[in-house]
Amino acid sequence: MFKYTSLKEQLIEERSKNAALKTQTDKNASDIDYIAMMSDIELDMDETEDEEYEW
């Protein structure tokens, strides 16, 4: 009926999901930067926002 997952397995699974999400977020950011560069659009870079989410 239900599958038991230990805390260690849950932690490993969630870390894996987080790593995949970070990879996708980084790819999206680089795609946006590339499109903006090719379209000659300047993006406002808010340095404080990036510092909040650094690992």
C-alpha cells in the first residue's frame, strides 16, 4: 500500500531533486542572458538577490 522511505533515503532523494532544479535554474538564467545579448537588451542585474541564494 505505502512504501516506507527512511530519512536517509528521503534526504538523498531531496538533495538530488534540488541539484536538478538548480541545474535547470542555472540553464534558464544563461538562456535568458543569451537571448538578451542577441536581442541587444540590457538586463538590470540586482547583485543582492543573487547573494541571497548562493550555496
